[in-house]
Amino acid sequence: MEHVAFSVGNEGRQVFWNAEHFEPVLFFFTAIALVIFAYGIYRRWRMWVAIGKPEIRTDRLKERIRSLLMNGLVQWKTFRDPYPGIMHGLIFFGFLVLLFGAAFDATEFHITEPLGWAFLRGTFYLVFSFLMDLFGLAVLIGVLLAIDRRYIQRPDRLGYQGKPDNTPDDAIVLLLLMGIIVTGFIIEALRIHVTNPPWEYWSFVGWLLAKAFVGVDPGTAKILHKVTWWTHTFISLSFIAYIPYSRLMHIITTPANHFMASLQPAGHIEPIRDFENAESFGVGKLEEFTKKQVFDSDACTRCGRCQDGCPAYLSGKPLSPKKLLQDLKTFWLEQAPAAIAAKRAAGCAAAVEGKPVETNLLVKTLDRVDALVDAVVKGATREAAPAEKAMVGEVVDLHELWACTNCLYCQENCSASIEHVPKIVGMRQYKVLTEADFAPELQLTYRNMENNSNPWGIGAHLRADWAKELGIHTLAEDPNVEYLFYVGCSGSFDDRGKKVSAAFAKILKAAGVSFGILGTEEGCCGDSAMRGGNEYLYQTLVQANIEVMKKYNVKKIIATCPHGYNALKKDYPHFGGNFEVWHHTEIIADLIAKGKITLQKPVDGLFAYHDSCFLGRYNEIYDEPRRILKAVPGLRLTEMERNLAKSFCCGAGGGRMWMEEDIGERINDMRTDQAIAAGADRIAVGCPFCLTMLSDGIKDRKKEEGMAALDIAEIVWKAMDLEEEKPPVDVCAAPAS
């Protein structure tokens, strides 16, 4: 056995042991790997910039850097899902530490040791050795967990409609990762076997593995070491070179996507700004997406978290957010080369005409290399342009497009900060506004909104009838109130919704809150029109509402419908409607906390609270409704399996409230089943759409006798016990003489 020359207290090892003269060859192959890597990045960059409209995603730099650090480095979003989060964390953090370890090795060998200072010695070296083995083992465990998950457990999220969507690339990446770690440990074990230093048990994996080579003579061990060293080197360099051409590209695209993540409020949809001059509306072609929206598809890692809670997918609809992104990515990969070639041709034409063109020498050189590679790959002949394909209708099936409820589960739970919903709404806008192609039910709904400013088409003059017996003033009668109670269409016209409006108005009156309504001057908030793709109708409704509200100098608004609440709070400011907007659960929770209302009558039952998507994921109102319910005497609260940020949609958002559900299972029935599974006999809600959908679900499941859906305002008003009991009518009483 060889023995190293280091003494106790000066423990260390020789970098490049048994490979002292390999550096020139190593540098040569490293240079080749880096050139292949750089060329791949350049090719991808050309594709990223070739298609899409420009969009500013470099503003508010501090927030973007924070997002990059929290989600790109700390992996906050990834860890929100424990098993895959831990699996990915083991691989990511393990490799990150190993990368720093390799940098330390290189720094000592090439810089500090020639200067007479070797820092990988003594206690630092021992801790360094232990950490390298620990994190190398972490990577190996993470890879084994990934193999088990992808090829043995095979959860549905890693496939589509029960079929795995594994590709050869998935296996290659996992094998490369495993190869790097396993060969690294074998190299370490052979070195320890030959040199036999007394402290190398700190390199515990290599030390244990070295026992497998007992009996192998040093000469043979050295040969095995060299062979394994080169094997390890080529696997590692192949890994680097392979990154831009594989799913490993997410090492770059995912952190970049976190940096470019939207800083707008959750669920933000950019309004169409110029109806007068636009030739088409929405997104009908790939180039009509923004560059960030196109980049999203390349940042998708196919992890399936979006699909895992998508109500459309889980109810048997053809929509999968993951598949949608991957289909758009495939389409982009088909279209990008032609777009790059067109730009290159335009540049050449401009040069001939003497117009300014790109003069950067590096870019020009890479362009020439790029063109040469294209010529070689295509056999020196121009490949036929990709067949014309309609993005909306062929690449993205119309059933997929219209199945989305805009519930935002995909965006909330995406570990790569991908924005799915704006793409879907953009494509809907194209179908509605440019092609006038959408469901007959929506045609009727939009016509009703145009004519009577409500989806039912009920006469607008009846909008305030629900309030006639309650003594509620309109702002026309008394504009000097603190709050506008924006009742909304459901609260004004739907029989069930009117009961909620009445209950909430009674609560406000009992608490002495100063409020009024717009009455017949109130119009539809327009949310269903906007999310259903009819942006023109939406903006017409918005402008009419804002004009009325400004006429009465409205400052504060309360809404019982989360859709109206969200629109008023986050979408109306685009058009000059800047108001302080509250949801009725926020107001009720505040009134209870301040003692302005007293809940004294027990309300018996086991209640499951259903988180509305537009209240929860869109506006993070999770605690207030639960605080209210916990304050109600006698009420017992339970949770459905899917709750809070992972709550399951009722099926009514994104304009789906007004459309037939004729594919797969009904989403509202599935949500009702989840309440039944929780043992609840009451479902508490804070949304009129949810109230309708879950009430229908209870009927569909034939549970009307023992189960009911109630709005929180109804529960609170009952607990306040202020309703005057009407005396029973004695039908047997004798008539007065």
C-alpha cells in the first residue's frame, strides 16, 4: 500500500492523484464540451428571441432577485410538494455542493498550491471530505427516488390519461446523474485502497466501498482507477454538453422563469388596449404570445403538479395544463427554425440594401456557424417549411381551451412560475372576438349581458327588487355612505343569491354599518365575459360601472361574489376604477372581532368550508371565513381533503357557470363527493357561484334531506338570532263571527 506524506493535523490528499499528466487532454475535452454547451445555448437563445411580442420582465429588480433566490436557489415552490420536493432537493443541493467542491479542488490545484498555499488540509479537508461524500450520497438517493417514482410508482401526474409520458431523454438524464456519482465514489474508493490514509474514514462512502477491493493489488487498482477516472470524466463532460439539448435545460430556464415571473396580482389578465386599430384580437398565432409566454413552454419540466389538481383534467376533460404547455412547446420547436431563417434572410437583405444590421463579430460568427450546421444537418438543402397548422383548434384542441375554469390551481402550484391561464384566455379572445366561434350557451349569456347587464337576461329594472322590504337606500337616494354594497348579478337576480344579499344587508344594518346600493344603476361586473374571451363586452360593462361609481364618489366597496370582488379590486384599476374593495367575509370577520355583532344562537352541524378559487388562490382569503365559522356557537368545522391553496374548484369559474358540462364527470359533483367523504352535513361557502354549483351537486347525489350548502352570511345571520319569528297560522281555528 502507498502512504500519503501528510502528517496528523495536516491531513489532505493529492489532487489529480494517479492522473498527474492528464490535464492537457482533460482541458481539450472540456473545451469541446463547453463549446457544444455554448452552441446549444446560443441556438436556444435564437429560438427564444425569434418568436413572440416583447414584454418588460426586468422591472422591480429587487422583487425579481428575491423570487430567483427563493424559488431558484432555496427551491421554496418545489418543497411545497413533499415527496418530489425532497427528491429534487437531494439532487439539486447535492449537485450544488459537489460543484463547489470541484471548484475548490480546481482552485487549489491550479492557483493556490503553485503559489505555495494548499488550503485543503487538516480539519478543513476532513470536513470537506465528509460533506462531499454526504452530498454525493444525497444525489444518489435522489436519483434512485426519481427512478422509483418515474418507472415504478408512475403517478398519474407523470403521464396523461393513465399513460406514462416518459421519453428516452428522461432515462438518459437519470443515468448520467447516476453514472457521475457512482464512478466518483469508485474513484475515491480505489484511491483510498491504494494510499490507505488513516483519516479517510471521513470520506465514509469511499472508505466503505474500498473494502470491496481488498485483495486487489495496487498496480491493478491504479489501472482500474485510471479507467474509472476517464469514464467519470467523459460522463461528466457529456452531462455538461447535453444540458441545452435535453430536459436538463431547466437548470437554466426554470431559474430564469422565476426571475421573470409576473409581479402582477394573482390571476392578472392584461387587457386589450387598442380595440380601434387592432386587426385581430387575442392570440391566434404563436407570434402573438409574448416572448415570456413562449419561454414558459420551455421552462416546463413536465412535473405534472399543475395536472395533479386541475379540475378539468381530474373530471375527465381533455385539458391538462402540462400537456397544453408541451403541445405549445412542440409547436414552437417546429416554427422557430423558420422564424430564425426568416430573420437571417432579412438581415442579409438589409446588408445588401445598405441598411444597419447586427455588427457584433461574435454574433455574426455564430450565425455563420449556425447556418453551416443547418446546411450539414439538412444535407445542404433547405428543409421544407413546416406544414401550416392552426394553433387554436389543431395544436390546442377547442375542447381543451373551453374546459378551463380559470381556477388558478396550475399557476399556484407550478414549481417553475409558469402562467397558464393568460394563455388560455388569450386564445379564447381570438375565438370569440376574431372568429366569433364559441359555445351557443355563451352567445346567449353575452347577449343577455349586452341587453340587460346580467347573464340571465332578466330585466335590469328588477335588479333592486330583493331590497324593497329591507329599507336599504340607493346611492341616488343617499350618497353619503361609507360603503357601496356591490350586490352583483347573482345577488340581485338568482333566488338563492337574493337570500344571501338579504342576510348580509341585515348583518350590516344590525352592526350599524353605513352602506348603500346602486340599485338599477348597477351593472354586471363583467368577469365571466372577460374570462370567457369577450374582452370587448367586458370593457363596456366595466366602463359603465366605473362611470356610475365615480358619479357617486364611491371610495369603498363590499362584494359578496369573489368574481366581482376580484374584478373590482384587481382588474378595474386598469380602466381608472381605483377603489378600496372588501369581500363580505372580511367585513363580517372584522365586525365579530370588534364586537359589533354577537353570535348567540347555536347553529348545529358539521360544516366543511369550501375555498372559492377567486377568494382563496386569487386573493389569499383563507383565514377570515374559518375564523367566522369557528366563532359560531355549536358549529363544528371539518376540512375536505383538498383545501386552502389546493382546494378543488366548484366548476363555475372562467365562464363555465354558463356552459354545459358534457364531457367527463361534473366538477361540482366531484367537489360534493369530497364534502360527503369528510362526513359533513353542511357546506359553507363565500361565493354565489359555489353556492349554486354545490347545491346542484347535493341534488345530483340525492343528499337534499341531510345536507345543504349555505353562504357564510346566512350562517352568521342565523347565529345572530335577530330574525323575528312569524306566528304560525292556525288553519283549524274557527272563523271570526
